Amino acid sequence: NAGVTQTPKFRVLKTGQSMTLLCAQDMNHEYMYWYRQDPGMGLRLIHYSVGEGTTAKGEVPDGYNVSRLKKQNFLLGLESAAPSQTSVYFCASSYGSGAEAFFGQGTRLTVV
Amino acid sequence: KQEVTQIPAALSVPEGENLVLNCSFTDSAIYNLQWFRQDPGKGLTSLLLIQSSQREQTSGRLNASLDKSSGRSTLYIAASQPGDSATYLCALAGSARQLTFGSGTQLTVLP
């Protein structure tokens, strides 16, 4: 069972470069989320989606954009990477607001 | 704004000991509370989910309780094993449909 799959798993970017992180889930979940995890800060929500074609801002949305063109995919974009975006990024999905959340394995991003 | 606190930040116990991890939160208007396990360099694995209307959930050696009135949840691990060593995170789903996480408790079980 694939569950939630993130690509890539590791990436190094130069300041100012752009990239897209892909999250795919095969559980037919409506809700999808992008979090970042930083030492001492815990996991913080960047953006989320409550269904195909919808997106909403989380706690730390600045510098990121997202799209949910297909129900199974949730893309996180960095238009102009900054060293402050060095982090581990996690995607998650759930069936609904009261349902169990499932996480991907994470993407470790370093911006130099 | 929901704030979630986990104490202690780190815990070291000998194998076989029963232990309790604590999670406290400031806003009792929640949909559910979820406990996760995270191994170094890995993703989060869901351990237990407690719905807002429930008081506890059990899975094997794990038991999680929820007391909304006091803003607390505990994760009880019975007969701890070295394989239980990991970081344990609690997270609350609130009215905004978002999970708010605590900073976690890093558990080490010594053989």
C-alpha cells in the first residue's frame, strides 16, 4: 500500500531557484496538507486543501504556493527559494476533518 | 490560537518500565486528538486517534486518554521496549480543520 508518497526525498537548491514538491495519495482522501518541520518549532502548517480545486493558507504560507488540480495530488511550490526555507517538508492527507491523518516520508530541502 | 505543549521534552527509561507521556492544550474545541510516532529521519506514523466524544483509545501496549475539560491527553506505554525509542508527537484537529502539533517527547528506552 503506497499511502502518501512525496517526491523528491532530498533536494539542494541555490537561493533564488524555484522547485515543486509533489505529494500523491491513493486513499481517495479529500483533505491534504503541507507542513514544515524545524528543530525547536515542531510541525507548522503551510497550506492545506479540503478538496480538488481548493486551497487555503495555514500558519506559515509566505513564500509558498500550492495547487490541487487532481484529488490525489497536492503540489507545493517555491518560486524563489530562500535559506529560511531550509527544512523538512511533510505532506499529509485525511478523509475528513475528524479523521486520522496519514503522513508521507518527508522531503529534506536545503537552500544554500 | 490553539497551543499544544508536551512535557517532558526528553525521557529516558529502562526497558520494561511503564511510562506516561503528557500533552496539554489551550482550546478544548477540538475534533480529535492524534498521537504519532516519529523515528529519526522518517515520517510520522499514526498510533492512536481519539475523537472529541471519546475518553480513551487502546492499541496493544498503548493507551491514550483525552480530558477536554482539563485540556490534557496522556499516552501510556506499558512494558516499554528499546524498539519504542522514538519521538512521540500529539496533534489536535480544531475547528479550522488543521492539525496543531506539540513539539514532541523524545523517548529513549535503555536495554
